[in-house]
Amino acid sequence: MRVVFKTSYDHDIGMFRHRAQATWYVLLLTGVLALPLLLGSFLIGEMTNMLIWAIAGMGLMILVGQTGQASLGHAAFLAIGAYANVILQQRAGLPFLVSFPLAGLIAGAAGVLLAIPTTRLHGIYLAIATLAVSILVEDFIVIAEPLTGGVGGMFAADITIFGYAINRYINPDAFYWLTLAVTLLVVYFYRNLLRSPLGRAFAAVRDSEISAQAMGVNVPRTKALAFGLSTGITGLAGALMGHYSGVITHENFTVIISIQMLLMIVIGGLGTIHGAFFGAMVVVFLPQALSFLRDWVSGMTGGGSVAISGLETAVFAMILIAFILFEPMGIYGRWLKIRTYFELFPFYRKNMFRRQKSYLKTERMR
Amino acid sequence: MDILQLLVSGLANGCIYGLIALGFVLIYKATEAINFAQGDMMMLGAFITLGLTNTGYMDLPFWIAVPLAIALMGVFGYLLDLIVIRRMFGEAQIAVVILTIALGFVMRFAAGTIFGHEPQSLETPYAGQDLRFGGVVLGVDEAVVVIATVALTVVLFLFFNRTKLGVAMQASSQNQLAAYYMGIPVRRVQSLIWGLAGVTATIAGVLYASKGSIDPSAGLLGIKAFAAAVIGGMGSLPGALLGGIIVGVIEPFASRYVAAGYSQIAPYLLLFLVLVFRPHGILAQVHRKKV
């Protein structure tokens, strides 16, 4: 077991807990940077997809995991980011390096706009309001045909950075590195955010709004900022998603995607950066694993391959149910427990991570 | 006359939304949890009835199949709470929401695997008959919907306010610990309410399937019904019905008088406006917030 001995406040807000942890992350970074040398173009494409979902997940995580505001409407901001990026490139002729951050800014501004009327709402009411926004934006894309191409959708051009064209199919490795760079920037930003006063304010609002208010946190402003940052990052993911899939339509951003994003970060582990990545891995690699398994089973039985429609969603849902019932802290929580078990071996106690349960009291009068 | 016809058809649709919304409100009233799988429970109830009564399946008489399906879904709801939801006792509200969303996905998959993904219609003894009042045509199926909904709302309202069990259900949500001290078996009461939600879901499902057709993704109607419940004021039974009718009536009027494409967003726009200006719904029950 390692005892971290803190001798100054700087240790407390340090990027890493100790030297060994930093070493592991540097190793991981080298690994992911070298990945295109090891994997084929299909798997690199899937990895890119995973990273994009992880960025979107981190965006949602800031809001749900850090600030405690449930959102069932983040597909709307994926859509805003994706469409803003493509429209800025096509109509305004802006290069990717300008349109991409602008897309994030626009999605962030939309999030702040949404936050202004909804900061009064709590819990389930907020979730349903954002759900309504998700549906409204999906319909708006169809209605605003002159701007968004309506049902037909829009084509995302190749990314051009200083004359170097990046296309998912022609040079998947370059697209992967680009996405990785964005991911690293977002992770760095997220990690720093958690160490800043604003990040602490987010946590205070999550744990108790009234206590936060008593400690001098401006709750509506904090919530609006959380919405803005969250939707901004999600917008960036949306812009990348547009370039990844090549064509964007309103069907890429249905309310089901909103729900799936929330489920994704819950499976991964709420409130942690790792959780966003674990969740994205499940979302992206589960269908691949299932189709692999299906081929294997049909190969074993000798029969033709059986296609059961909706199987992926159902398996995803069942994994989710298992996690909520048996491991509410998600995959990352399970990993923490296993690590602690070995760090403390043989002194791990069963109830170490047990949470205080509370009895319910309603706020309704009748 | 045109307006009256729109109103009548909207009313019947609205009653279905209201019935599903009743299921939401029931569970919310007694356990403070939101059951996002309510729409899928409705779908499941409809499919069980369909499987019992349609000629292609078991071919039982309609009036035997419906009570049987209701009983089955009641048991299903009770067991669902007993086996799955009860484990969430004392956890955060949003965790239950996510759990029920996932359960809904599983139910949709189960129904799709058993009954196929094609829309099917329920065979009822009163299908295709019309009632005429002057120029207004009212299908018997629509009349049945309205009557059944109003009757069920009244029964449930009386149940919650007059019977011992109903009051116990309210008590167990208002203050769980105090309810325990008063000797209310809180866990069993919660399981019972899930059973009751299964029953109302089945009734809604039978009415919905008899009016048109049903397919496994019909559970997504639950989102609209949830909007109705929130518009009416979560936690109020008459509010759920009111919200359902508002949503149901707005829809045909919007599609008649507003340009295509804009009409379908009307209920959600209304939901958003209600949430912004009256965050706890029209018949709100929250008047002050405790620390």
C-alpha cells in the first residue's frame, strides 16, 4: 500500500497523485499515440469513433457527473455542433481550424441560453425539459431546410489543415491523431477545471444546492456555466462526428442518442473522466463484440448467421441494469475497488465503498 | 362542426396519453420514482392481450383475455419491483430513471422477438362501429377510451384518498421513515403500486391497440405521456388526465391549422413553456422547498 504524504497545498491540487501514477499515464499516452502503427484501418476507425464518443461523454459528464444536473437532451448539442461546423465551412467558407472552435462556442452559447430558463428546475423536471429540447432541435433541423438541408442532411467536406487534407477513409491515421489531439486537450481542460474554484463550485452545487448557496456560490451562474462548458465540449464532439460519418442528418441526433449518452456515462462511472472513456468503449465496441460472437456461435453450430434485431440495444440495457443494481459507480468504480483490494491486500473490508442510504421524504404537500 | 370533430378525436387520443400519464403519477405519488418504462409496459400489456385474443395466436374471447392480461401485468409489475426496483431503495432518483429506461429497452426487445416488429391490430368485438351525433362521427372504440379513462381516474382518485391502502401509499412517499414507524409495510406497498401501474398500463395498452395498431416501439409514446404528466403536474391524478387531454387535443388542431413539420413540436413546445413558467405543472403540489 502506498501512503501519499502531502507536504504542501500544491500536492493537494497536483495533476497526479504521485510519481508512479504519472508514469502510468505517460505510458498510456505513448501507447495510444503509437496505436496506428499496430492496428489496421478498420480498428483505427473504431478507435476514432470511441474517442469522439468519449469527448461527447466528457461534455455530458461535466453537467451530470460534476454538477449533478441530469440532461436527456445532449444529442441536440451534438447536432448544433455538427451543423454549425459544416454550415460555417460551406456557407461562410471558413477553414476547419476556425469553424471547429466556433462550432464549440455556438453549442456552448446554445447551452447557456437553455440554462437561463431551466436553472430553476431540479432533477427529473430538468431531465424532461432537456428531453423536450432534444426533440425540438431534431424537428427544427427538418423544418429549417434552407439552412440545414432538411431531411436530406448535409455532407461534411474533408478536413483541411494548412493544405493537408484529412479524410476518414483515405488517411484514417491522420484523422485518429487529430481526434486524439482534441481528446487530450479536452481531458487537460477537464482535469484543470476540476482543480479550479469553478470545479469546486460545481461539486458543491451537485452535493447540495442550498449549502452551496450558503457558502457563497452563485448557483444559477454556476449551473449556466456548467451547461455552457458541457454543451460546448459536446458540440466539439458533434463537429468531429460530422466529419467522421461524412453525412449528417437529423436521424443521427435523435432523442434515443441523448438517452444513450446518459446511459453511456452511467455505465462508465459518473463523475470521473475515466468513466467517459469506459462508457464510450462499451458503446462502440459492444456491437462489434456481439457480431463477432454471433459469427462464432453460428460457426460452431454450423447454421447460417442469425440476425436478431435490437439485440445490441437489449444487451446494452441489460449490462446497464446489472451495473446500476450491483455497481452504481460504474466500470471505473469496479476498477477502483479491485485496485484497492490489491493495494490493501489482505486488509480490504467489504463495506469500504458503501454509501449512506437515505429515507425518502417528498416535497409535495398532498 | 369541423372543430368539434377535431376536439372529439383529440379527446380520445388525449385519454390514452392521460392513462399512461396516470401510471407515471401513480408510481411517482407512492415512491417518488419515475418509471420511464411505463410506455413500454403499456406496449407489453397490449401485446399480451393481443397474444391471448387474436385469432393468429391463442384465440380466447376478448372479455376473458382482457382481465387475464390485466392480472398478468399486475403480477409482472409486482415482481418487477420485488426483483429489480426494490434494490434501488434509498438510491438517487436519477438512478431509478436510468434503470427504468434500460428496462424499457429490454421489454421492447422481448416484445419484438416474440411478436415481431410489424404493426398488428387488436381484434375487438366493437371494432369498426360508429356512433353519430348530428355531423360528428365518434367511433365506438373512441367512446370506450373516453369512458374507461374517466372511470379509471375516478376509481384511482377515490382509492388514493378514501381507502386505507391508498393513504398508506401516500404516507410511504411523504415520509418513509415515519411510515415504517406507523407499521406500514413500505416495501410491500411499493410493490403493490408497481402492480397497480402494470394494471393501468395494460388498460391503456388495450385501448390504444384497439384504436389503431401496436408495434414494439409504441412504448416511445411514453415520452409524450410523460410530457402530459409534467404539464398537468406530476403527482396529481386529475392533473395527469388534464395534461393528457391538453396534449391530445393540441395535436390534431396543430396539424390542421399549423404548417406541416411545425405541428408535431407543439406538445413539446408547450411542455417546455409550462416547465419554464410553472415548473411544477398546472396542478402543482409543491409549494415550498425544504432544506
